[in-house]
Amino acid sequence: MLAIKSKNLLTVQITGLVNAETEFPVLDTKGVDTIIFDFNKLDGFNSYGVKGWISYLQKIDPEMKIIFRNCKRIVVDQMNMVTNFLPANAVVESFYVPYHCPKCQKFFNSLYEHGKQYENKIVSQLTQVVCDKCKIDAEMDVIKAKYFNFLTR
């Protein structure tokens, strides 16, 4: 994991597998009003990693603005299942939604961004996503009512 401070922002890149051996970086929050957790390079969480993650987040000042960026399916699943995985003071800026092409059977992810595909905890409209190989509409590969549940927390 890597923490990068820039003016009033602290960006923490979550990388690899988060497990019992994960060393979370010490956060230098002096002069910082927002922490961004970027999950783009995350490989996964195991149960020990989830426990460590929640403990790590509980050490952050509850007045601090927290942003979750590039949340992969494993992060969305944890936000939906685990209390406090997504803190009350956190906003999900973007997350990936799994899709499947019915023609070529390709599986891929589409990035949903706050202010575009969803806003104020509501998916404004389900975006038509096209398979880049077949150029036909792909199908969402999740149960919508369950997958987007974290937005209502």
C-alpha cells in the first residue's frame, strides 16, 4: 500500500491481497481534510484483511471526509455484507459493475461514477454497456437489487 499526500488530500492506494500480514500505512493527516482510498490495484480481501481494514478505518477521525474510488466487486461485496466496511463518513466515488456478453461470453467490468451513472445513493439509469469485441449490448452480471444495496447505507 502506498499513501501519497498532495495539499489537503491523502490518497491511499490499496494493492495486492489484504490479509493478516497486511501492513496498513500510517496516515499523516496534518493539513488533510480528505482521504481517498483507491482500490484499483486491489487483488482481494480475506476475513483477516476485512477485520484489519475495519480496525484501520476506526482510527481515522470521524470528521475526516473519506472517498472510496475504483471499488472492485470484492469491495462492493464487502460493503454490502460487512457493517462498518464503508464508514458513515465515506462517499463512494466510483465502483465497477460486472457485465457479460451473451454472444462471445466475455466477462468484463464497467466503471460507474458518482454524478454520471448514480447520484445521491440512487443509480439514475442503468447504462447500456457494449461489448468491445462484438459491439452488442452486454448484460449486467449481478443481481441489481443486491449489488447496488450499499448505495442506500
